[in-house]
Amino acid sequence: MKPKKARGKILRFIRDCFRSSGKKTAVVGLSGGLDSAATLSLCVRALGRKNTLAVLLPSASTPADDLADAEDLCSKLGIRMVKFEIEPIISAFRELSSSNLLRANLSARVRMAILYSLAQRKNGLVAGTGDKSEFLLGYFTKHGDGGADLFPIGGLYKTEVRELGRLLGLPQAILRKPPSPALWLGQTAEEELGFSYQEADAILKAIGKGAKRSALVKKFDKKTVEKILLRMKANRHKLLPAPVCKI
């Protein structure tokens, strides 16, 4: 979808979500990365500065540049910003954060708990920052960044979010930044995934159009196709509601 058309559709979507819920304030966890910056900017355009709250939730692994970029964006947009250091909470659960992955998931869930508390206080909704590529790959934390009241950019692939970001006038520092959840020091999304989003989006789009494995491995790198198909299968449960035992 073209960036201008996507922008208009997303703005209508945001307004409809708030109108139907009777809520006023969009609460957005702002990391200093592309997805959260685009989501915040869209909420400001849809609801106005007074009805958008940016929340910075840094930990020990948050790069200083990310914090600076997040603060600069809030200043540019002219919106309210609050900051909560989550490291004391993570440290209180040291036994449950003994590995990078355990710490990452705990951090994401702590952040979402804070966002929901703020949304409740502000009569608002939590605007999630996940994109379509992350959802399809399962590259998010269940009940962490995968939990929100609405996902404005959830219908856009990562590469499309970058195009939209240019249209929205996001700072170059954010547009050029390598994707990273920054859940541990030195983490980058593409290094962890083992492929680039450019590669992933091309394959995911082909899958979305009905391409089978046999056709995918002829057109794309076989190892990358296999990695993506395996990820999608292993993480499918993240996209489904928890099963309920029917009695």
C-alpha cells in the first residue's frame, strides 16, 4: 500500500478505535526506534497533542542515543512525555532474568504493565507499536509488546513502515537506525533473526499471496525461507487467543 493511502487509513482507524471505546488518550511506549516513532506520530495526527502521551521506559540495556532520539521526537511533536526507569523492577526479579531471553521477556511485560496502568489513569488506550513483519515472524513478547488495545501499524511490513516514516517526516536518526528491541546490550533484530527485513518482507509477501515452499525456495535463498517458515510455525500460538476448555 502506498504511504499516503496507508496514512489516511491508519488515521481513520485510530479515531474509530477511540470513538467506539469512549477513551481519549493514546498511551505509546516510545523506544527511540522506527515503529514506536511512527505510531506516536500517527496518534498525534489522529488525536492531537493533548490526547497523546509518550512513555519512555529505559532499562540498563537502553542505548543513550535511543533515549535522546525519543526525547527529541517528543519535543518536535510538542507532546507530553513521562519516563520510568524499569531497571529496579527487573533487578527485583534477578532469578527470573538470568539469561538474555528471560530478561527480555520480563522487561517487555513490565513495560506493558506500566503502559496499562497509565492508560487506566488517563482514560486512555495503549497503542501498540508492532508491525506486520514482527507479528508474522512471532518476533515479539506474548503479553508484552504483543499486548495492546490497538496496533496502528500492524498491517504494514517493516519496510513499509520505513516508507511511511519518511512521509511522516521522522528524523533521519530514527529512519536510519538498525531495528533493535534493545532488550540486551548490543542486540539487533536482524542479527538475532538471521536475515534482513528486506529479505523477510519479500518472502512474507509471497507467502501472503499463497506461494508454497517449493515456489519460495526457487525464488529466494533456501536457508532464509526455511528459517522464516520455521519461525512462523513455532510462533503461531502467539497470534491466537489462549484456548479455553469447553465444558
